[in-house]
Amino acid sequence: MNTMSEPKLTYVTIKGIPLTFTLDWPYHRSSGGADYYVLHGNAELEDGSGRHAALSIHMSQTVREALPSVDPKDALAPSINAVRKAADAKDIEFIKSTKRQPMALSSRVFSLVTREFTFHNPSDEELVEFLKRKVYWAKKLGAETTQIGDPVEALYLKRSTAQLFAAAKLIEKQGLIKLEGEYATATDALTKESAAIEGAMQAALAEIEARHEFEKA
């Protein structure tokens, strides 16, 4: 959810969970002798609870060889999307602890056949709902605008930037957002959908919490 006025790396998962990322570049080889690269960071849950996930992103050698470099310009999008994918799969826990949780950036999301990443491939309806949530949370968290054609989102959603804009224009016709160039702003009509949007976040978090409570039992 990169914005013109807000430098924070804030992104929403496909299930509606807003997260702000802090990544401690660069990637480095695993010190334990394993054949992967490691990037530490943090994903802060933007629900006011103070919960977060301390991250240890593990990039496999296969993914490393597929990327031009492990610098942010090439590795930022897949790194953020691997964490979002883990949240959507309930493979992450948001707590008030500094315990690092391993996140796989591997063949789970990268095809050896097509040489492409696949994190999600939503339906048209799911794509529209995602973009509504993206623009809503941008405004909720203090950003005036949010970039629709963000390449991080294009990779996460398996869509071209043109397809993202086409979906955003449908939402604009509904009066929920206003588009200006690459950026979108939430209207009052979208703000009025706060109960549904924030309810989706709470439902997704409840599913994550239920899974981890079950595993601890």
C-alpha cells in the first residue's frame, strides 16, 4: 500500500488483515549451514493491539537463482508476499513476543516449471473486494492516497497493473473510491463500509488464533 505521503510498507492480506512491514536488509546466508538465505524483519498488526510477528524469511536457493539479486528492488515484493501468504494460510501468529517465526520463500510459491511466483489468483469479485479493503485501510491508517498499480500487489494477486486499474475503475463507478492517476482515495461511501471491512479482519484473525490455540492444546 505504498503512498505518495506515507513511506511505511503497509499491505493488506487477501483476507483483509492490514500489516506494516519492517525488513532488516540485506538477505544473508544461513549461519547454520543450510542452503538458504535469511532476512529478518517484523510484521506489525494494524489493529491497535500491539501484536506483531517477528520474522525470519527463508529464501530457498531455487528462488535465489531465479531473482536478479537479493536487493530490495528485486526481493522486496516476493518477501512481503510470502509473509502475507503465510498469514492467509494461518501459518503465522500475531503475538507480543520477540520470538522469530520462519516464513518460507520457496517452491511453495515459486514454480520450477513456469519460473513464476503464485501467491494468489483471486476471482474478479475477490479482486474488487481486496482493492476496496486496500484503499479503506490506507485512509484508516492515515495515508491520503494509495497506489493501485503497485508491483508488489500485481505479483501477490497474479494480475497485471492494467488489470488492477480496470478493477479499481469498477469500484470508482460505485462511488467508493476516487482515482487520480496511479492513486486512489477512499470516499465517504467506502468509509461507511467500515463494519464489514474491519469485521473481515477480525474474522481472519479469529481463524488464525483458533488454529494456533488448537495446536497448543
